[in-house]
Amino acid sequence: MATFFLRVIRFHLVFCTYLIAPWAYSLEIAIIGAGPARLTAAHYLKSHDVTVFESEATVCGKANTIMIDGKKVELGAIILTPQYKTINELKKYYGVSSRIWPSKMTYLDEHGVLRPYILHPHSGYLKKINSVSAFLQYKNFEQIYRKHKELDNPELGPVGNPNLFLPFQEFAQKYGFIDILPPMTMALTASGYSFPEEVPALYALRVLKLCKKSMTTYLNETAGHYLGSEFKSFYDKTISYFPDGYTHLWEKIAESVKVRLNSKIIAVDSLANGKVELKTEDGKLLIFDRVLVATNIRDGQKFLPVNKNKLFHEIAQEVKTLRYLVTVFRTSQLPFFQKLITVFKRPFKCLFLSFYGPAYKQNK
């Protein structure tokens, strides 16, 4: 009992001391990697002595903005909506400017024809669907994920139901959600994921599931249609973007903390005194109180003691990842691409391609 009370007293002394003088408990923290997740963590840990180690020559990771022929090309995130609370908070804190997206409530179909946005009041779509039917069809859509567990598998694997190889449009007709298909497929097509009459249902459903977390779906009570946070922001004209690119935001954060570029960590070990030792590629040994690692397990197991540390091994067994690849290519002499430039009547900027740009049908 005495030991218990001593622990309680010690806790209160430590806690009160921290409230009065938090700097007395400042930790030396190493963060491995300078991608968006790590830089965001570095920002919120700035009350401590933080050092970020990046193996590449620049920060941002995959969310990079590169210049091609004087135009900005986003390799990662592109848009910003009011729902992105953390990004908006960082933007305000670092004084990074953004602009409202120049949306026109229209999109280009597979023939290059400019059409009204499907959920626009004047598109005629909302007159064809009511709240009850939308709700029932959305329930049918949700049932698909409960029936077909292979859609939960992030890797390519065996598929039990051959219907998943049907074109998405045919699949929607067969499974009873054809009326709520337009908002989904318009988003897929406009983002470059092909057309509903072509793309296999398996692919479309996996893409929609992948986006489901960020595009929180709901049924609008008045119009009876399916929307997500990005779609709602597009409809409300509250989507914005960074004219200087997303990289500008991450670079501003990197300027406020210690970042070591071209510094590859090849080993991380726990020491007996509770501290952590990092080994760099050039052989330097560095000691920190804490180490923050935000990376996929494939990269992490190269320097984390996964095999010799039971805890790390157990964590590694629980982690599931999905490979994310970025491909940048140059193309020319595509008639549809030229029409896209003509429609907007301004110098085409690649920054807008992934939102406005449709998928291209192959000429067979």
C-alpha cells in the first residue's frame, strides 16, 4: 500500500512539474522519413528536440510537386476541402496560400462533350431518383462488400465470383444499384479510372472502397443522392488547391524543424537504458529518447529489428499494406487531350489533369 501511495505522489509531482516547466521534459526525438505524415508529426512535436532524417535529396516523399515544361505536376495530393482539418490548420499556421478550384459544375464524357455535373439541379438526374429508391439501392451496394470478402484483400488474389469480372455498369444492373451508379462512375471516370461500361466491377469496387474513408458517403435527405466529402465540396464550390503546389506546404514545415537530407538510416536498436540508437549509412551512431517511424513494413523491416525483437515481429505480422506506385509519362497527339485543352480555353496546367482529365479509350 505504501508503495502505491508513493507512486501516486511521484506521478503528481512529475505531472505538476511538467505543467509548470514542460521544457524540463523535452525529449530528443528522431523521425525517419520526411513525407507528409512524418513532417506533420514533426510539426506537432516541435516542443521537443526533433530531427527528421530523409534518405532522398528533397522532402515530401510521394506527395511531391515537380515542374515539367514550366507547369506544376502533382505526384500526390492535389485538392483541399474544408473537411481536411489538419491540412487546413497547417496551411493557416504557416501562411501558405490556396485558391478556390475553378470548377464549372461540368465534366467531359467519353466523347469529349462538355456535360452538366450529374448532381447539378439542372442536369435532370435528380428528377429521376428519390430518397427511398436511393437508400434501397445504396443498401444493395453496401451488401456487395459484405458478400464478397475478396474485396477486402489489398493484394491481387483469387476471386470466387465470376460476376466481379463483369463491366461495372452491367454489374450494377445485376445487383440493383444502377440508378445511383452515375455519381460513382462520373468520379471514377473523371479521375482517370476508365468508363463504367469498360472497367471490371472488381477494379471499380476496390477503387471505391479505397476512397471510402476519405469520401465519407451519405444520402442527402433532400435530394436523395450519394455524395462524399470531395463531391460535396465540388458541388458547394469549396474545393481549393495550392497554386505553388502541395510541396510548398511541406517545405514550409521542413524549414521549421531540423531536417537531414541524404541521410539514410540503416539500423534502429533499443538500448538497455531505454534510449534508441540509430545507425546511418555513413556509419554514424546517434542516440535519441524516442524514434518515430511512419513507413510501410517492407521499408521498415530493412532497418527495424523485426527478427530479433519479439514486439517488432508481432507488430510486423499485424500490418497490412498496399503498394502505391506513381508513374509519370509524357504523351502527345491525343485528339481527346487536345479537346480538353480547347474546352477550358487557357494554357493547360497538369495540376488539374487528375481531376478534370478523363480516362482514355484505347484505339483498337
